[in-house]
Amino acid sequence: MEQRISLVTLGVRDMARSVTFYEALGWQQTESPEGVTAFDLLGQTLGLFGLEDLAKDIGVPLDSLGHGAMTLAHNLRSTAEVDALMTRAEAAGARILKPAQDVFWGGYHGYFADPDGHIWEIAHNPMAPLRAGDGAFRWLGYGGE
């Protein structure tokens, strides 16, 4: 297995509400089959799929899908960008779980939950600078690359 994640799929209870939320954050849909909404990201895709349909597709009971202890992270180039995105997310309907603030590892971050409770960490990590141009993330950063 190659070291990459191609697609992150979120099970959502109300597709229209979730699509509206992610579009309010500035994301644009790409063409996808009926019942699925896809947002192409840098090197991967975020998919939204009805929660009941996801349970059926996996072959498990709906109530077994609960919320796992997982976060999705979105790193930015500055603390000001973190603050701006947290504000935009709240205006779009996110529930702020932890306001943006300095963190013990030297960065700056906050957490919000989307309309279905999926948790996003919005962060600036000065020890892991994003790649110039496309903003790609790598654990140890891109530095001068």
C-alpha cells in the first residue's frame, strides 16, 4: 500500500446542509454521481455521502457508525489565516469547540465541528511550512522547496 490517502468520505445526515456549509468555506464541487458530493483537494478528494447510504454500502447498522476519535486538519500559512477561517466556519454554521489559540507545541490552532459533528483542526505550524504555491503539507514542512 502506498503512503497516501486518496479519498476521505464523511457520512452526512443532510446533504444539502453539508454542501452549503463546505461551499460557504469557499470549496467548489466537482462532478460526481447522484447521491455523492465531491470536493477535489490537493492530491485527494473529500466526499460527502448520505449517512444511511454509507452504512448500507459498508454493510453495517447505521447506529454502529457513531463518531470516532478522529480529526481532519487544515494547516494555513499564518495565525491570521487561522483566525479568519475559524470566523468563516462559525458564520457558515460550525460549532466552535476550541477557539484559536497558541498551543504547547509552538503552533496556533482551533477546532470546530461541521454540521454533522466531524471535527476539523485549523492550524498554523511554523515548524512545518507549507509548500510555496500550492500549499501542500508535509509533517516536517517544505522549507525552501
